[in-house]
Amino acid sequence: MQEIVDEVIRDRDNRIEQSMRRFTDPRLRPGARQAKGGFLPVLGAAENVEIAYTPVTNRDYDDFLEQNGKAPTNAAPNHPAVNVSYNDAAAYARWLSNRDGVTYRLPTEEEWEYAVGHMPKDADFNNGVSTSTTPVDAYKQTLSASGAVDMWGNCWEWTVTPKNGGYAVKGGAFDSPRMKCRTETRDESLDASTGYANVCFRLVREK
């Protein structure tokens, strides 16, 4: 508990700044948290940035693998795609960008935090309950600040922010203590060339 208190004190100014930018964003209007084409505006971040409603699923990722002559995972279709390295997640974003003619990429750590907001005390998500992933919409009643789902727990999510020789991951996972799932956790980073059973990825789209 003291660790959380100390963190809140250290992060106070950042929290205030993020809240003010989010609530003064000109895009804050009725319906802002309704996904359009599977993406939502990230209030407080650049106006051209939208975040995906869910992480990339096994169904999505298998399409990519098959289109590139690779064997599909054949994993549960609506679960988040895990065991995907940062490098492979970035390759997926490039493939999708070329296919759709728009820019997709992984979010920065800051964009991810703007999208998720502060975790409510009563937020319900997959951590310490299951020993593996759950469908991306299993806890769809728990909405982030942007209206996206599955941003706390279930799987860590890759970001493009370099950290400690790897890249920052956010959100915690099914095997994480609840404290590690908080938005403010910023000490987790992983190797870009390795896939992990508890790490997935979510895209942002630039309009």
C-alpha cells in the first residue's frame, strides 16, 4: 500500500496534466466512447490518434500469417494473440497499413495511458482468477477512459516506448498481481525479439 501512496505522490502532476488534457479535448462529446470501425479517439493525445477497441485477436493474426505463407496458430479465435514478439507485432501493423492504406502502429506508453485512464477500484478483469487468457470481450463491462476494453489484465500490451534495452509493456496479465495491472506501472519492459505467453498487442490508427 505504501508503494502505491508513494507512486501517487510522485505521479500527481502527471495525473493532473493528463486529466486536464483529456477533459479539455475538443473531441470530448456524447458518443466519443463509441467505436467507429473498431477504433476510438484517444482524448488528450494527438487528434489524429485512435486506439483499437480490443487487442489483436488470434483470428486477426491468423489472417496475417496465412497471407504471408505461414501456418496459422489455430488458437481460440477471440482470445488475444500472444507469443507475438514486438518485432512481429510491428510487422503486423505494417502489413495492415499496406492492406488498408492507412497508418497502423503500436501505441506509445503515453498514448496507452491516455487511452486507458486511471483504473477504478472496482474494475473487473482477468488477473489472479484464470491461469490463461480469456476472450477479449469477456470483461467488456470494464471500460477504459477511451471506451476500449481489456486494457487491464488478461495480457500485457506492447508499446513503442524503449525502456531498459527492450520495449515497455502495459496493463498487466492473467498471472499478474492486481497492483501490477495499474495504469501507473511503468517499470515493465521486455525483449523485442521474444514472444511471451502473457503479452499481446493493440494497435493505434492515425487518421
